[in-house]
Amino acid sequence: MKYVDEFRDPAAARHYADAIARVTTRPWTIMEICGGQTHAIVRHGIDQMLPDGILLLHGPGCPVCVTPSGMIDAAISIAERPGVILCTFGDMLRVPGGQGSLLSARGRGADVRMVYSPLDALALAQENPAREVVFFAIGFETTAPTTAMAVLQAEREGLSNFSLLVSHVLVPPAMEALLSDPANGVQGFLAAGHVCTVTGYREYEPIARRFGIPVVITGFEPLDLLQGIYLCIRQLEEGRVEVENQYRRLVRPEGNASACAAVDRVFRVRSQQWRGIGEIEASGLGLTPDYEPFDALVRFPGTAVLPEGQTSCISGEILRGVRKPCDCPAFATGCTPEHPLGATMVSSEGACAAYYRYRRPLEPA
Amino acid sequence: MTDKPSLSFSCPVPHSNSERIEIAHGGGGLRTQRLIDTVFRPAFGQSENDLTHDGAVLEVSGAKLAFTADSYVVDPLFFPGGDIGTLAVNGTVNDLAMCGARPVGLSTAFIIEEGFPMSELQRIVQSMRTAADAADVRLVTGDTKVVERGKGDGLYLTTSGMGLVVASKPVSPERVRPGDVIVLSGDVGRHGMAVMAAREGLGLEPPIASDCAPLAAQILRLIDEGIDIHCLRDLTRGGLATALIEIAHTASVTMRIADSTVPISAPVRGACEILGIDPLYVANEGRFVALVPAQAGQRTLDLLRGYDDNAAIIGTVEMVDEPGSLTLETLGGVRALDLLTGEQLPRIC
Amino acid sequence: MCLAVPGEVLSIDGDDVLMRDGRIAFAGVVKRACLAYVPEAKIGDYVLVHAGFAIAVIDAVEAQRTLALIEEIVAEDGR
């Protein structure tokens, strides 16, 4: 596959790993904040190629994992209403809220359908005028434009049976919340390349300056990740603090203007609950007043969105990068993908699930 | 300086152990294993090895007969490359072949929902006849039941098969040894992606076709050529990884395969990339792995390449170890492959 | 987050900016994606597709530069 295979060359990857080892003279802690990058790192064994002393942390970059359980419960309660078709991305189906998952709701008779794109949900609304189609709109800034377009097309076509349950989240506020915690040990950041494809990376400059942390916009293939890590370590070793763009073939400083314009038209920034972390100001999206008719919570009044409860799992600390999955006493014993205690084990992109599938029990001899 | 948000740790209470059957119990992964271990084996089985292999071998008056059963609940019933009928015939023929047996006869039981179109039933039955002829086996007996509208999902098929074991030594996980070579008969991931794309209306062009096919000819050829096959497994739900993990657990061995050696066709690769699916766990219906002694590896590969250019040696059995495991050599290192807990779903993330 | 894959634009349909879509090839398989956010995309371009939408056109020149940088590192290490 073009633009994929060239960036997966194993020989080049090994040379890059050697180059990283050569420039590394001290231990460094680097965080990535993208479930897709976590997945790629663990799938290809990128972290196994790094010198000891480079600690790669997985931040709250999985939109499925950070969706508040109250929102999942709201989705279920909407799905259980007669006549509703609730559409969701595949990886959201098995995530339990406080009351079970969308999959178990489907098992009880709710019409829950998996879609690949918000436009598939829109098509269902067009094909089923007598049904209410609700799309569970989760995801970071990469996905928000796709939801926005579904709304704009619905508006254009005068569809009255399509609405959204919105739970979009934003990366930079999460980074700031993490870095504001004095206990955090993050020294460098790999920024999510696909998010930045949409948003550009100007927002990261004040964060880098304020916290004195190098930020490297990084892609997803093995060579992208290795190059991003290399550039980040170079900055750390040389004492520089810059926002550098490794993913130049797709990320421009200003991002994608038409995508951002669509998001700005349909959504406004608001405060948001992050599962396992709590409320972060200005870190989520809600519909603007003009588009409130498309808000499922307005269309189905009485749908409660309950706040997070308190339990003993440490997924919050894992998402904030202060602990790793293997630090948790329940990891792989009381807490497994089959019986997850927290969001990070529930989703296959979660740090704990990724570790469970890909790393246990092999630690290098 | 903004106020620091008050941070708390919140996670859901875990699911309690299932009191009801869930979809995952039919997935072929961990939950299915659990169901077999906790419900079926205590009632029916005698040892660890009963009920887990593809079929049973029975000694009847000096002859070794292979006996297997399977049910088919595929949705959609018709997909590119086949239908529920082709699946049923080939699936059972293949289970018998995996015991080192020449298939002799199949039975099929139909559970049909009231209102099911006669034309579709005819299509399926014709597919079964065509598949049986291609596999050189006869459909000799069967049964039909009709259930009320709304209670049957169209059509369910159950097949049983009987075959004559022609391998001179038993073909089963007990015979797996350290040093054995793992030979894969062809590229993986076609059936699962074909069915998923058809069911979810993914609009892939050209549509990915299932690899549904009989495997008896290849197996009988290996046996004829004197290959001392230690173990065979056809890859079905749960894919290549699940098949090898199951053998590893039953045989108490560790196995290692290399990511770069597993053949995957371009369309399957493309579909898996865009959906975020791991092809190692995607269902197949016309592929198998053979575990043979190291010195027979090349010959086995050469023979299988005669049927499919994509046949490949993908790994080895390393050593005897409890509880048995499968590891994958990746670009950067090595990782463990585990049974999935449920069906793989397309990712956004 | 953000599973997104590069694919080649084989054909483009529709004049309306909001509804423009195209057939995109990924390895051996072709799937439609909405091109509303890449109005500059032409047949033969490679686009990055996420959730059924092309969200950017790949800059071939930058891709080459990135690969060249990687080559430099590889060559240095080989010495």
C-alpha cells in the first residue's frame, strides 16, 4: 500500500532504533495521546525497540475509553425507546457504561447498529423515514468534521428524523490538564498526527512554551513513530522546546480549513467529562443553538446523563500517564478484557487492553 | 491560572459472570472455550482432548472412523463466494479431513423459518450438491423442521459427517513436538471480511469473496505422499491465531510465527486496514495449518504450493510448556497472541 | 484515536461541494469516501480517509522529503 509500506520498512526501522539509542544519553519520559498510536506502537513492538530509559506513556487518547459512562447509559436509554435506531462506531459497542453496554442492550432487543461513518447513519435516516435515527457522535477533532457534515447534509435535506448524541472531545485541553498536575512526569509529547491534520498545530505552541515541553506532531506508521520519538529526544537532549512536525506529508500548520469551518458552524466548545479523569473545562463539543434540533438530548427529553461514580480502579492514573497498566494490582488478574474494571481495559485501544493483548506475559529477558 | 479540575478515578463496576448465553459464547474465542469447559465437557467429555478437536475418531470393528458435527448460522445467508450451503458442506468435509480422514457421507438437518422463500432454499440446496460433488462426498441423509415466523433467522443448517481415517498415525495435538514446522495452506482473512462487508453493507469493490472450499484433496495428497502429519487444523472463526492458540493449549507447547510470513491478499489487507481489523483473527473457510516434523516442512510446502501459490511456512513449535502459548514476531519485537473475548469489530480509533 | 488510511482517488462524482464523493482505492479494494473536505483533490491524488471522509490530500513532495530524512539516518547508522 502506497504511503504505508514505505513507512513500515523493517530494516530502516532497526537503523532508526539504533539512531535513537545513539542520541539518548539520559532517561526521558514521553507521552503520546492517541489510541491509534498506542495501538501501532504495541502492534509493531516499537516500544521494544527503544533504549532502556525511554519511557513511553499512553495518555487519554482513546475516544472510546474516555466517553463518560453516563453518556453510554444515555445512549442505551435512547436506543431502548420504541422506533429508535441507535447508530454507533464498532469499538463503542462493547464498552460498558454503568448499566451494561450497547451490545447487551441489543441483546435485549434495542435496535443498535454499527456504522463505519456518520454518513451511514444519515443514510439509515433517509431510508427509514418512520424511525428516529440517532448517531452516537464520539471521537476527537479528527472525527468531529465527519459528524458536522452529517448534520449539514441532514439540514440541507430537511431530514426530521436524524439526531446526534454528542460526546466529542478535544486534545489540547486534555494535554494542559495533564501537564498542570504537578505529579505528572511527562517531559515530551508526541501529538496525534490525524487530529492535527484537521486542526493544524498552532494551538500546541502556547502549551509547549507554557510547560517547557517539546511537542512533535507524529504519524502512525513504524517509521513515523520512530522518527517522531527521535526528534523529541533530540529536542530533550539539546534542551530545545519547539513544536516540530514529523507528519509533514499530511499536517500543515493551519490544518484543514473547510473541516474546521464545518465544525465551528455546527459545534461550540463546552466543558466535558472524561471517563476516569473527571471534568475538564472547554474540552468537549456541543451543538450550537442553531443546530440544537439535532441534539438527541433535546429530542428525547428526560434522558438522564448521570455523573461518574467512584470506584477503585486506577485507569484515571493510567490515562494521565502517572502509572502503567502493569502497576495495577488487578491487571491481568481481576481485570481482563473479558471482565474489565475500567475504560482502559474495556476498549481494545485502551492502554490496559493493548498491554494485555500484546505484552503479557512477555517481558524481555 | 485556571483552577485545577478536581480529578477523581471513576470506572464502571465489572460485568458479573454470565447467567445467560451471550453472543460472545458463539464467537470461537475465550467465552466459547469457557462454555465448553464449564457446561459441555463435564456432562459429555472424559478428557481434556475430547470436544476440543475438530472431530472424534471412533474405532469400530478395526476400522477408524472420523465423526464430526457442525451448525451454520451465518448472516447473510448468501455472500460473495458462497452461501450457507457451501459453508456447511465444506466445513464438515474439512473437519473430517483435519482428522486425516477421507469424507464418506454427510447428513444435513434444516431448520427453516416459516415464510422462507422456496427459491432461496433451492439455491442453497443446489449449492450443497455442487459443493458435495466437488469434494467427492455424498449427502446421504437429513432432516427438516420448520419453525414459526420470527423464530428462525431464515435458515439454520446442522451437518454431521463421517469419514474413513486413512492417515497411518493419529493426527491430533498430542503428536505435536518441539521443532515441528507450521505450514499454512494459503492466504488468510477472506471469508470473515467477505461476510462482514456483505452484512454491514460496506460497499467494497470488487466485493471480497469468501475462500470457502474443500480441503480433503490436499490432505489426502499429503497422506498419500507419506508426510507424517502431526496435527491439522482448518482455520474457521477466530482465524489463524485462534487455531494455533488452541493447538498450543491442548498440546502444551509454545509456538512462534512471524508476522512478515503470513500471506494476506491485497483486498483483504486493504479492507482490514480501513476497518482496523487484525487479519490474523479473521475467519477463513478454505485454509488450514499443518504441523509436520522439521524435515518434512519443505516437502509439505512444495506439495501445498501445487494447490495454492500462497502456501507458506509461517513458524515453528518451540518447546513444551504449560500452559502453552503463541507468540508473534513483529517488526520491532515479539508479542503474545491471546484468544479474543468477542468478535472483532471495526474501529474508529 | 483516528484510524485513517491513505488511498488513491480513482474517480470523483458530484458538483456540489457538500455532496462530492469519490471512489478511493486501498491496496486491492475500492470504497467510496466523501470529498467535501478536500475540494482540491484530483484523480490520482492520494487522500487520507477517516470514517468515510477524505480529510487531507497527501503532499507527495513532503512524503519524499520525509523518506529522504529517514534514508539519511539509515545511511548514517550503516556507516
